[in-house]
Amino acid sequence: MANLNSAPRSLRLHIGLFGTRNSGKSSLINSLTKHSTSVVSPIAGTTTDPVYKSIELYGLGPCVIIDTAGFDDEGELGELRVKKTNDAFKRTDVALLLFPLDKKDFSKEFVWAKKIQDSKKPLVAIISKADLVEDSSFLEKKIKDELKVSSLVVSAFDEKTQHKVREAIIRVQPDRDARLSIVDTLVEKDDIVMLVMPQQINAPQGRLILPQVQTTRDLLDHHCIIISVSSDEIDNALLALKKEPKLIITDSQCFPLVYSKKPKGSKLTSFSVLLAGVKGDVEEFAKAASIIDRLTPSSKVLIAEACTHAPLTEDIGRIQIPRLLRDKIGDSLQIDVVSGTDFPEDLSGYDLIIHCGGCMFNRSYMMSRLNEAKSQNTPMTNYGITIAQLSGILAMIEL
Ligand SMILES: Nc1nc2c(ncn2[C@@H]2O[C@H](COP(=O)(O)OP(=O)(O)OP(=O)(O)O)[C@@H](O)[C@H]2O)c(=O)[nH]1
Ligand SMILES: [Mg+2]
């Protein structure tokens, strides 16, 4: 279970291991985590569902290691497992691909290598079970020739393996600061930042929601001065300040109210717009939101939420956005809602996808959805930007 001191999973570097059945994925994970995280056996198909293990790796910080079922699994059940492996791949930031030395035909591995390289995710090619064969240079050369990358030659039973694999991940990992900072381009040290968090709307009792917690932490790391208020205290808070806030970050649900009260010199944005920058492509989302003005009563909209929570009474995805859209376009507008991993493969019937901020998803997963939508020519935006567009203030906020 997640411990209260640990980094949220969505901010951790996701390291996925991919290979055929019996290629040594689970054994390698156990040597990386120095624990029996995954079951290992000589029976092909031991790992079935992906295993997500949160760990701290020296030099990499908080990570999630993902063990997967072999991508060569067969039969009806096998196909379902490969589907889950593909889903794990979408969440992966760095892909480790195994080429085990106890086999001769690596055609499936090379198909996966190409898929990884096409996705632009960093690839670490690993020649596994090195203790079984004296000379692996033929395979090292083939990998170099076909993929233009060097490979690591490791045995799960060698003590140096953890160090070697960790160093390889450090060399290829995406820029950490770019992944983690939410407010980087908007604030400087000593800036006053006001957070507007209407607790009466849908905050879980006794807690703040994840985007608010993550933004607060990031502002503290940037040495900003934070003043947090619920929406009915904005006037009092502004009166109490000697200087106007450099930036106001609000829950998108009170955009119009905050916009009407904000001092001229203060910039305005929302938690979900900020998260869109970290988790997706904010410019792409803003462009897609402009489609809202062109929707007609016969258009079809898909609302996708990451959580599978029970709908709240004033739920933003299920109640508020559909109401705002129908008020503008007409009651016959078709709106479908999906949650969790139920994102349709065929998006072609939709004129617009409106995704939640994705605080429970990592960037790789959100980007894979955005890329899927793009490849089917379906515009995709998110909740916060949709509300800004529907309130007519998208042009006035900081993206
Ligand atoms: N000699 C040798 N055997 C290994 C090595 N790594 C794994 N094995 C053996 O290979 C077999 C399969 O290992 P696993 O780690 O379960 O392989 P897997 O890729 O997770 O397999 P699935 O879960 O079935 O997809 C086991 O019998 C392991 O002991 C290695 O580096 N050297
Ligand atoms: Mg396994």
C-alpha cells in the first residue's frame, strides 16, 4: 500500500520490462529491486497481469517498475495478457527490452524494439541470461546494426546487474525536471501566489485533491509565498495582502468568479490547466477546445475520466461539463462518458474528446491517449480548458 511519505505514483519514473515468456523479466526485476517482487519459474507464462512495484532507485529517485506478461503469449487468455502488456507499455517512460540468450530467433524482439523506438520512448536493449553463453557478440552486433543502440549483457544471478541496468536507465531517462515541475515557467522565488480551492464543491473530507497538493509542493520548492483561500474569501485575502499576487491558480469551476475579482496585474490559471502542461500538450488541448464553438446538436462528445470513483453530486465530468455543453449546443448533443482504462479503441465517431486532468495517470499514459486521438483525427482537450473555453476566458489565462 502507498505510504503517506511516498511520491504519488503518477510522478514516478515508470520503467517497463518487455520480452517473450521466460526471457527473464521477473528475475531481472527481482535483481533490480533486491526483493522477490515477482514470481519466477521455468514455466512460460508465469507473469500474467502486469505487476507495478514502487521503489526508490539510487540516482533515479522514485520509480515504478512494471513486470509484464510475455508479448508472445497465445490463445484467448494470452491475447488478453498481451493487451495488458500493451496498456503497461503506454504508461512506460523507459522501456527495457530483453533478448534472452537461450533462444535463437529474435524476430518478435525486433518488432517490439521498432515499436518502442517509433513511440520515441527511451529503449534499453538487454541481452539476458548471459551466464548461459560465452560469446554474445553476434547478438550485440545485430542489435547495434538494426537498432543503432548498444546493448547491456547481463545475468540475473550476477551481483553487478542491478548497477549496470540502473546506470543504463540513468543515461537514457527523460529530463527529470521537465517531468516534475508544474509551475516552472510561471513563477520565480518570492512571488506571491494565491490558490483558490472551493472546498465545498467536491474535495474529499479532511483532504486536498492531488493537483492542489502537488502544485503547493512545487510552489514551495520554487520558494514562492502561497496564500490559499476558498472561493468566498478572495476579497478578504486580497485586502490582507500588501502586493497583488503575481499568479492566481484556481479550481476551474470558479474561473468566472475569480476572473471578475482578480487584480489587473495578476496572471490567472487553473490547477487543471497547469496539469495539462505537465501531463499533456496544453497548446493542443487549447486548439481542440476551440472546436466547442463549432459543435452542433447532432455532434458526439466523449468525456473520459481517469478515476473510477462513484460519481459525485456536482461531478465535473458527468454533470457540470455536460450541462454547460447542452446549455450552449442543445439537449440533443450526444455525450458518452468512460472511466478508468475503458478508453475506446475506435474514436472516429466523436467530434471531440474531453479528458479529465489525469492526476492519477502519468504523462506517458496521457500522451498515448492524445496520440491515439490525433492518429484518428479526433481533437482532444481537457476539463479545465473546456471550462475556460465555455466561460469565454480561455484567451485570458496563462497556458
Ligand atoms: N541461467 C539463467 N537463467 C535465468 C536468468 N534469468 C532468468 N532465468 C530463468 O529463466 C526462467 C524464466 O525466468 P522468469 O524470470 O520467470 O522469466 P519471465 O520473463 O518473467 O517469464 P514469464 O513470466 O513467463 O513471461 C526461470 O527458470 C529463471 O530461473 C539468467 O540470467 N540466467
Ligand atoms: Mg515473469
